[in-house]
Amino acid sequence: MQNKKVWLILPVFLASLFLTKVDFAYGQEFAACINGSSVLTVNADGSGDCETIQDAIDNIANGGLISVGDGTYQENLVVLSKYFTLRGNVLDPSTVTIDANYLVSGIDIRSIPTDSGDMVIEGFNIINGRGTNGAGVYIYDAYANISSCIFSLNDATGSGGAIMAQYPSDEVTIEKSEIYSNVATTGGAIYVGYTQNGTFTIKNNVIYDNSSRDSGGAIYVGDNSSPAVYNNTFVRNDAANHGGVIYISAGSGNLNVINNVFYSNSASEGGAIYLDSYLFESIIDHNSFYLNNDNDFYIHSSSKEASQVGINNMTIDPLLTAVDSDDFTLTADSLLIDTGDDLRLVDVDDDYDEKSRPIGSAFDIGAYEYGEDTSDDFVSVDEDTEEEQLLIEQSFCTDGSGVIEERTYDSGETYSVCVFTDSSECELDLYYAGFCAIGDSLLEDQPVEIACGNFPDVSSADFTAEECAAITWAQDEEIFTGNDETGELKPSDEINRAETTKVLVETFGFELVYDSSTYTDVLDDSWYGPYIMSATENGIVEGYTDGSFKPESTVNKVEMLKILLETADIDLSEVDTSEQVFTDVPVDEYTLWYRPYAYFAYQNGLVDLEDDSEQIRASHILVGWDESEINSDRTKEEAYALISDILDQINSGEDFAELATMYSEDPGLTASGGDLGYFGKGIMVPEFEDAAFAIGEGEVSGIVETEFGYHIIKVTDRLEGTLNPHDGMLRKDVILALYRLQALGY
């Protein structure tokens, strides 16, 4: 009877473990970690209400406060459809560390509806994030105010080393934070895209030593985005290609970049800022530019001086206190003190150190406000009105010997132009902003000639600006010198084995070897003999078992990548090849030998894929109505109510495949959980395709309407595109790979 009592008690005890979480390490229950709490605490020693920060997030009520004590927390946090304040140590964020442990993003925030309430993250040191996008903090269809944080050592293979916000549902603000030593392919520190539903403000931050493998060393502004960048200090950020600090894509406009310091940043084009197109309603003014390469700006195919973009931009030494030791405060005699624009109307009312702005008669440029707070004595300086701005623009025109004339758009709206003595003209605001110059309108129909080497068969009209730069570089370095008789490059021809040895010997500086050939088909007096023997002696290439070298045989893409990366002595041991990346490179024993080379080359931009060859694998849930292609007895309003309820269940954590089996009206897919398999572009109807390709792997769309009904789409896998690994490598592709490789520092 005693034994029976034990067995009766034991199930009760085991059940209690699931009902009340127990920390055996500390011997305590986290009974206070109750769902719906308005305030929860987390401490590293286990003394808080909840054991982990994620536990607190899961249980906090909307609008609540989570207070996190000093210590290091190895967690990867997920915030889904909730809003609250997550607070560490605002005065010293270095004491509260979220260590993502090289796994995924530090904090993943998704699906917070517009106007829900404040979502705040403040006082944290966020490190070691890894992920495709937003390695530190990833925001998708959501919003947040990120304040008084530190971001470092975060690495995104895609975009936004520290922070990425895409399709924000409301206002996103990044302020009073230190963001350094982060890296991504685009946007070494921050990436912002598609901000139609909310504003994006970056203010009072110190952003330094971030890098981009492609463009936007600190910030990458994607399509349909209009961020405001106020009173930041940018130092030593670098992009391999465009925009040492900021890259603005062609699809963005209405950008405000005001009161920032740009110091010693670098890129191949646009050391500070690269603008991919004209920005019609943007202001880039009251900034300080110093020691940035390539004339600070690169705008619409040409470099620009800072003063051409904004008349109040400065190009003098800002006199930062101690750049070498990362002290970017202004010294007392800096000319950036009291020279910035008044930004109180857009809530720039204190600085990185939380001093009031402005202290003197105007704002200091950069993240720091110099001197003691004398704001009580401050006399307001009004911002320029539209009329005053127009007068400034008109003066700029007449000072340049122009005459102002009025024009009328087809819509009937009027605008002003500045007409010059050569009969060319510019719209007044574009001329003032530096986006149009004297003579531009006379050349509109003439192609802009870009240096593209001087091979007789190479025209800049057939190549991108980067390809032309690569071809020019390859010729200057005598890596490709053209045919001895015709001088032609023949860029679209496949490279052969003999040419490959010349390319590698010249690129990496090996000595030529004039010894007698050891190959049966390589003559001693051939032009390529010394290159082949040099490459052989240096272990770059070897011949065939029959004693031949086959110098005229072509080299395919993966063979070339193997030779190139091994010659550059690049460590590929950390390259993860366990997941399929390309549509035509399966993960199997046949591709095992070349996947590390192909993956590294693609991840670092050394090879390009076939246009529009990307494929995704997706599942969907389809609900029809009485007039949709998938016919149903319900009305369209009833169908929308049902699909909305299903989406709410998904956002609450319900299994997508199970919901598809339960609700989806796609007749062939209910048993497979809605799985559509892999598909590329041009297969699905446009509305479905646009939505599916716009979301990332593992993400779920909103409600998508097509002729078939209402859909919810989940992308379960993504293949980047077609590599064509066994096709011969073209000369122009070899040149571009070498050019990008040396830009990466190899």
C-alpha cells in the first residue's frame, strides 16, 4: 500500500514541473513569471521574476516593462506581435550583454500592427549576432525605438550587420547608440527598406569601423525608403564598392541628412555618400566632411564636392578629440560648434551623452553637443521657411550667371528653372542641390562615355560602370593585354588553361620560369610556356597523367574558382555547405569538392548568377469566395474574415502546415500542408509572385489577393539562382572576379 502511495504522488509532482517552471541550478521556482504581467524582471543570477529574457517576453503584457539586470545573456530573442519596453542599463549599456552566440539575430521583431503602442529597446550591449539580415536586431513588418545601446561584432551575410528594418509598420528610431565593428554585404551597420508605412530616423549615434562587402559601409537605404539621418558621427566606415557611409538606391528619395560628421570613411566610389540617382526632395546639408575619399559624394555617375550638394556643408578638420582612441567628441575650438541646423521640430533635442540641444546659438554638428547646458538662455532660431529657401535657390542661380524662368508641367503645376548662357537649363532646386549642372540638358541624349580600357572590341555601352572599372584595372595591371595581333580582348570568349596561368601569375606576382617545358604539348618558345611553368612550380596547376597540359582547353567556372581561391590562400574551412544555395548545385557527393569554392565566391560577390533564376519553395493557404476562381459559397467579406482569423492563428504560433490542411481550398495541396515546391519567377500570377519573392526564408506574408482568392504564403526555402558550374568561365567574368577579390583585400 505504501508503494501505491508513491506512484500516486509521483505523477502529481511531475505534472507540477510543467505547470511551474523550476530552476534546479538555483533551487527556486519562477512563479512570478506570469502571463499578462505588466512588469517583469530578469537577473543573471536567477533572482528575477523570469528565468530568461525570452520567458519575460512571452509573458509580458502589451505596454509592459521588462527590466534586465547586469550580466551576459546568451539568448536569441523573438518578439512576435507584441509591444513593450525592454530595458537594460541605459547609463552603461556595456554591463547588460545579449550575446547571440554566433547563431542567429540577437533580437527578431515581427508583425506589430501600426499604432499598437511603444516598442522600446534600451540599454543593451548586443554582440555576436549572425544571420542573413539584421544580425543584431531584425525588424520586419514591425517597429521599434532603439536607444542607448551598443552593437558590435555582428555579421549579416545579407543586409544590416547591426540592424535591419524592412517594411516597418510604424516609426523606427535608432538613437544615442554606439555601433561599431559590424559587417554585412549591404549596410555594414544598418539597412532600411520599404518605409512607406512609417518613418525611419537615425539620430545622435556614434557609428564607426563598420564595413560592407558591397555597398553602404554604415547605412544602406533600399528602395522606397526615406530615412532621416540627424546629428550622427561616422568615422572609418568602409564599403568595398559604393558609399563608405551611406548608399541610397535609385528607388529612394526624400532623404534628410543633416548635422552629421563624416570623417575618414572610404569606398571605391563615394567615400561618404553614394546616390544611385537624383533625389528630388532631399536635403543633405549642414554636414562636416573630412578625409573621405572620392570627393565625399558620388551622385548619378559623377563625383561631387560637398558644397555642390548643400551650401552649408563643410570640408574642414572637425577637430575631434582623439580619433585613434575612438574619442569623437569635439574640442573646444572646433568649427562645428554652433554651426548646425535647428532640428528641434523633428525631436532632435538632446545628444549622444543626453546633453540638451542646442546649448549655444545653434546645434553642434555631430553626435556630441559641446559645452555646458545653457539652454535656458537660448534664443530660438527659426528654420528656413519655403519662401526663404526659394530665395536662397534663386540667388544660387543668379550667382552662377543664370536667369530664372517659370515652366509649367502637363499637370498645370508651375516650377522654376535656371537658364544658362549656353542655353542649357536646370530645375532650380536640382541645380541648388548639385544634381544638375550647366550644360547637362544639352547632353541628355548623348551617352556618357566611361573609361573601359582601350581594347578595340570593348565599348562602355556594353558594360556596367563596375565592369568597365574592372577591365581598365586588368589592362593597367597587364593581367589582360589583348591579342598580340589585333589587340582585342574578346571578353565573351571562354578562358583557356594557358590564359589562366598568365592571369594568376600576373595577378599574384609570381616570377616567370623560363626552364624547358615538362609538358609534351607546351613548346619552349610559346608565349605561355613561362607562365605555365611558373604556375606549375608554384603549385597552382598541374598537367594530365599522359604528360600533356592541354593549354587550349577551356576552364569551367568551378575549376577557375578553385584555382583562384587556392592561389589567394583563402581559408574555406568555415564555409557552410550543408544547405543548397543554387538551383543547379544539389548537396550531394558529386558537388562536394567544389561547393566550398562556389559558396564562398557567391557570398563574397565574386560570381554573378543567371538573371531572374532565383527560386523559392513556398507553402500557401488559399480561401476563396463565391466569385473567385476557387469557388466557394461564402461572400468575399466572409472569406476575408476567415483568412484574417487564420493569419492571427499563425502569428500566435500555430503550425502553418496543419492550418493549411485544415482550411486551404487549393484542391491538390491540402494533404501536403500547402507545399507548392520550388518555383521561379514567371510561374505564378503576378500578385502571388511579388508577395512570395518579397519575403525571406521562414517568413509569412500578409493577406494576398489574387483571382483565385485570398492567400497566406510562407517561404520555406530559397535558392539564390542558377550558377551553371560546368560552363566555361568567360574572360569578362574572370576579370570581374579578380577585381572584386582584390577589392576585398586578398
